[in-house]
Amino acid sequence: MSDEKEIRNLVQNWMAATKAGDSATVLSLMTDDVVFLVPGQEPFGKSVFEKASEAQAESSVEFNGHSEILEVKVLGDWAYMLTKIKVVATLPDKEKPMVRAGHTLTILRKESGVWKIARDANLLAPVNESGDGA
């Protein structure tokens, strides 16, 4: 299987595992030294991501999303991808779901022959009334 296809499969697996609440699978798709960049927060790593995932699972948040890969470039054991994502999160006690959309720039690293997310700059923003990102 080509590197690009493996990376595309990683994204599909991430989205499916997130929807299923399978945080162990999501965590397995990232390097131990992963760094996430999101608006309004300091950069954080795998342990913070894991704690947030556990808290979301305990609150029974239902996730649904779609990821469109716009570009993948493989450079040896490193790669980057640009994606457009829309995520819908529904809390059990809320009628109206939270919708966020935007782009991500992700750096991947091949470890022992397996592609994993090493860095992720997530630029998702709340969706405004017209359905576009804010």
C-alpha cells in the first residue's frame, strides 16, 4: 500500500474511532511526542489529549464528523497533509449540537513502518448561522 493511501486510512480510522468513542485507537494513531495546536490554548501533548478524551467519554458526548483531505505530501519518513474538517458534537442534555469547521495542517512521522500524527494545527471554529466557519 502506498504511503499516501496509508495516511488516508489513518484519517478514516481516526474519524471512525472518534465517532465510536474509541480513545485507545485514537491514541494509537499519534506519536508519544505529539503536539496539538488549537486556537486559544497553549500547545498540548498526548497526556492532555487522553484526559480530554476520557472526560468526553464520561459526559457521553456524541461525535460525528467529516474530513476532506485536500493535500498529502510524503517526504521520506515525514509527511504533511492539509484537511478540511467539520465536527458535530452533541451533548445528551442539549437539543442543539455544537458544530465546528475549518482546516488542519498535520505533520506525520513514520515509526516502525506505521504512519502516526506528530503535530496537528487545528483551526476549527464555531460555525455561524449561514453554515460557514466563523
